[in-house]
Amino acid sequence: MWRSRNILSGLALAAALSSAPAVADTFALVPQAGLAGYGATVQWGFNQYLAVSAGYTFMDQSVRNVETDDGTYDGDIRLSNPQVMLNWAPFGGHFRVSAGVIYQDTDFALRASNLSGNAGNVVTSMTVSGDFVKSIAPALTVGWETPIDKPGLGYHFSAGAMYSGAADVQVSARCRTANSSGVPTLPEQAACDTFTASERKKIEDDLERYEILPILQAGLIFRM
């Protein structure tokens, strides 16, 4: 009896699928820009409700002459993020929900100079570098774009967030010395080490607010 019910269920499902309106598969190229930089996505549409996309965005941003209470910072921030997303259009139209993963290859390196206050008393220069240790970041977005089954030129917009995890931060410093030899004394070295450890902890605490990063992208769609 159980096997008969299974067979009947399978036949009913096959009949339902065969009676559903056929929708041609589509392929699309989506150049885009946003908070994660520039890039492009390719998209495969299976029907008017479902598509899969794979893409890549990157950004290489220079930071120059940023002044803080401690000194002046220069450096570089680099983002390189391949991604794979499942796109669902629940109404078969423009509105879309996407979920997937983004591979994080993001790092930064900043150099501090002209240090003042307590920092200037302990070190002459400082380098801060780091990256996000969670390499695979889950992501969720909502957006609007030209319907999956509509070929031609269209538009794309998405907004959401990704969970990046905690940042791994390294701080190194050149210690200030009171003598002309350029070699710190033990008390000077100890003060320098304490300062760099404190700075590392402070920066890691500050970056905790960025464990969830916003996603905002817009672009065009060339769908075939």
C-alpha cells in the first residue's frame, strides 16, 4: 500500500510539472558597483522565480593624511570578494530575495606618524594591519531587478548584510629612545610593548561593530 501511494504521488507530481507553463532558461551579465567596490556577476535563470548568480567585486582604496588625536595615518584598504548567491523572486516579478556566501579576502595596512600625546611619548611610528579571519561570510539581500525571464537590457539593485566575523589585528611600533644609540632600554621597551598591546585591543574592540557589514550594490543587466 505504501509503495502504491508513492507511485501515485510521483505520477501526480510529474503531471503537475508537465502542465506548468514552460519558461526558457536565461543567462545574464550584471556589471555593478557599490560599497564593496566594482565588479560583475553572471546569472543563470531557471524559471521566472529562481536563478543562481556567481560574481566578484573588488576595491583598492588608498588612505592619506587622516588625522586623529594620536597622529596622522596613511595606508591602503583592499577588498576582494568572490560570491555565490541563490536568487528567489517569490512573485515572479521585480522583487527578489537572495541568500548565499561571500569569500572574504579583505585586508588593510595603515601607518601612523607624527604621533602626539601618550603615543608620541612611547613610539615614533606605528603600523596597523589586519584582515577578517572568517573567510566564508554568509550573506542575505533583498532587491529589485528586471524579471528573470525577461531578456534584454535591465536594471539591478540590492541591499542587505553579510556576517564578516571578528578582525585579526597586528600592531607593530618603533620605540622611542632617550639615548643616541637607537636601542631602547628595558623600561622603554616595556612601555612600548604595553602601548602596542593596548592599541591592538582597542582597535579590535572598535572593529567589533563591523562584524556585520552592509551590502549595497546597483548595476545593469544584459539578459539573454
